[in-house]
Amino acid sequence: MDEAALQQALTDTQNLGEMPDADAVGTVGSPDCGDMVRLWIKYKEKDGRKVIDKASFQSFGCQTAIAVASIATELIRGKTKEEALSMSAEDLSKPLGPLPPMKIHCGQMVEGALRAALEAESKPAATSAAPIVSDQSGTLADALTAAGKTQGKIKIVLTS
């Protein structure tokens, strides 16, 4: 991984935060490490095609997960659902250079959140006990809490 590219991506983090008028939302978490990414997508019509107009994200995760999510929200802009679905974790993290083995899951989480959002658009929201959770309501903290209840591996401690 190119450390300079990572630092630049973090410095230039874009599209961070909830998108209240999103057309689709996808959430993916890893109970093993406690990381979670939520991705919002908004579509528009362009030249008779439905394309991604904008995307935003929230992340409880390491710097790499934040950087990949930020980069991904820019890479998918202007793509159709099918084009975005064809993107792999490697495609989404490519601007950072090859990820070290212990950080590959960061790209996979962002890919999973993207897929969950793209697939959530065409079916009702669902929550599973598996590491991937897709829902269109509540906050990222709510999703973490729900995952903690089903997996028993995530704990949220609220402090004032």
C-alpha cells in the first residue's frame, strides 16, 4: 500500500456522512475486527440511463477502510448499477496501491457495502446474523448494536 496515497486520501476524505434522501443504503460489518461501513447511494437519469449521482459513507474502522470508502464514492459516480456491481474490492482500493494482507478486508467491506446498497434498492431491507447487514433505517451505531446482539462480538460503549 502506498502510504503517501493513503495519507492523501485521508486528508482529502470526501462524501463523509449520512445522505437523508438516498435511494439505497448498504451496511457491512466484520464482527471479528469491529469495523463497519455504511454506504448511501442516490441515482439520477442521464442520457436515458439511471446512473449513480452521488454516494456517501460512514465508517467505524481503520484509516484504510475510511480511505477506500471515500475513494469508492468517487469511483462509482456516473456508473450504472451494473457497472458499479462489476467493481471488485481491488478496483475500489486501486488508487491506494496493493493493500497488505491484513488490510484486504477493508476493501472487501466497502465492496460489500456497495453491493448491499445496490441490491437493497430492488428488494426490501433485510438484516441477517451473518457479518453482512443490509438495512435502510437507523444509524450506523444501531447497526453495530444489532450486530452485537446477533453475533455477540461487538460492544458499543457510549460515553458522555
